[in-house]
Amino acid sequence: MEVIGRLLYLVVLLFVGVGLRAGGILDESRTNRLNLAVYYVALPALVFTSAYDQPLADLVSPALLAGVWFVLLSTAVIAWVVHRNRDPSARRGVAVVQSYHSNLGYLGLPLVAATLGSEAAAIGSVILGIGVLTQVPLTILVLVRLNGAAVSIRRQLRRLVTDPVLTALAVGLAVSTVGLPVPTLAATGLEGLASLALPLALLCVGASLRLELSEIDVGATGSVVACNVLWMPVLAWGVFSALGVGGAAFAAAVVMLGTPTAVSTFIYATEHGGDVAFASLNVFVTTVASVLTLFVLIALVG
């Protein structure tokens, strides 16, 4: 019953965000500012507090790294094959990207922290770091390859290196490895900020959802949903079982890789010549579909 209550709370927050946008309270400007607060403050605080007091050997293992990479990259290959003949190329690129680029940060890690506990959250922070380093370059590469958009490699590398989530993870792991003490007052303050990551992220996601009925392509969107919220967690379950990954690592990986398409894919589509309306629709549909699938996953692994 506790898991059901937590998930209902998440659903309510998601639709509160939708309502606040519809009521004009969370307009585009306010949503952008709230996004910045989540991405540069609350989420890094969650990543740091999840990792700084955990032994590095307990968080990172070759099996975990191999499993996450295998799930992400093999899903990307499958998506490329499924959508290889889809026209126009702007829609094809978005369909491929949104099939594997999951919302590991805004929904995955906060959800794991809220439902599966601190040990799973610490491992989830590592999974998020692996995901950022894998998904972001791959997404840009796919969109640029298919749409011929101009891109500054130096600017993209700078954005990746200075990513606040990766920075927080690196600092947290360094503190853990060296054994540096974190003052109680600082730890308490960071934990308070970390507790805001999930509710604020859900409000942002809800306020960012757009349903463009004119852009509905049942076949393309259905394929994205099938790859993103159905195939990926099933594949993750099989892969991590085969690799002998169990306990909190197994639970965190399966849940995080079962999250819907990341809202950031809409931004990447905008920057690199993708079908923006189609991207927005897929974010909406996968997010709504994931409410049920994530409930099932958490009930099974929790």
C-alpha cells in the first residue's frame, strides 16, 4: 500500500503541473526558471547526498556498467532498424532518439530515491552518470546525422563536461573515496534540497507536456512507447539477471531504465532540426503510459 500511495502522489504532482500550466501560473518563463532550479540545485544535491557516504566499490561494478551500456545501445540499434524507413528524416531522428533516451534524471533517480531507499538511490546516481555520458552524445550524433544540422563539437563537449549532475556525482564519489567528513549542517541542508528534486521535477514535466493532436502518428508513437517504456525495462531485467546483478542495483537499474522519454529530447530536437511537435507528443504519451508501467515495475522489484 505504501508503494501505491507514493505513486499516486507522483501522478497527482504530474497533473498539478499540467493544471498550473493550463491556468497560466506555470507559463514558459516560470517553468524554465523552475527547470533551472531543479537541474542546477535540487538534482545535483540529490546525486551528491546519495553518493558521498557510500563506498565506491558498492556503487560501481563492471556488470552494472556493461548492463546499462548494453540496454541503451542495443535499444538505440533496434530503434534505428524499426524507424529506418520513416519519413521525413526530421521525424525519423526524433523517433530513434526518443526510443532510448529515458528520463533518468528528472524522474528516474528521484523516483528510485523516494520508493526504493538510499542504497538504490546511490547506485541510481551512478546509472544517471552513465546515462548522461551515453545518451547525450548519441542523441546529438543521431539528430545531426539525419538532419544535417550544424553543431559545435566544442560547445557540446563543454556542456557535457560542466554538466551539474556529472559534477555532483564526481564530487560525491571523491568525498566517499577520500573519506572527507561532510559537516552535519551542510549535509542536512543538501538533503533538504534533495527532497525537493522529485516534486519540483514532476511539476516541470507536467508543465512541459504538450499534446499536439494534429501530429499524431499512431505507428511512430506506438513504436517509441513500445521501445521506451516496455522493451527497455524488460531487456534490463533480463540483462542484469544474466549478469548476476541483484539487490538494490537490480531494482534501481530496472526502474530507471523503465522511465519515459526525457523532456530534454524536445530541446535537442529543437536545436538540431528534429520534428518538434512530434517530439512533444511522444514525451506526453510515454510519460502517461509510464505511470502504469512504473507502478508494475516498482511493485515487482520493491
